[in-house]
Amino acid sequence: MRVDPGICGFSTHIQAFRNGRRSVRIEIESACDKIQKLSSFLEELNLKSVLSPISKNPVFIGAEKSGCHSCCPIVISVIKAAEVALEIALPKDVQIAFEEP
């Protein structure tokens, strides 16, 4: 998946590859130093970790350790890519758009 995170301009490419029944390998390409660091925490995710609550989810924990902005859309995109690869979610685009008054 390709993610355009907005004003920072660090477009990111995320790939999730299924590794058996309950795990995925994550590959992230981004010019953002923080996302590159996050990627080092996420080589493989299993089903349980993908479905973990925010406080125990390795993606969110890695994002915090990497210094990612709290509303960085790349973080949730990693989880969505993993869910699709694990076939527990369907691939559907997400959009956040500001409406002019």
C-alpha cells in the first residue's frame, strides 16, 4: 500500500507478506527517519499482536520508541496492511479529508 501522510511529505510504501497461517512480514520504504526506525521493530507480526490493544500493540509501542507523531497515519496503515495480509480485513481505501467551511 502507498500512504500519503500529509504535510510532512514522506510518502511511504508498506508491504505485508503472509508467513504461514498467523504471521506476516512487514516491509516499509520511507524517507522518514522515524518510520525507518519503526520498521526495524516490525520485521514480523503475528495475529495476536496485530489485534492487541494500543497499549500492548507492538506497532504502537515501536512508533512511540521511534518518536513518531501521535497521529501519524503510517502507524495505523501498518496494522491495516497486516490485517489484510492475514485475511482478517478487506483492502479498502481510507481517507481523512478536511472540509472547507
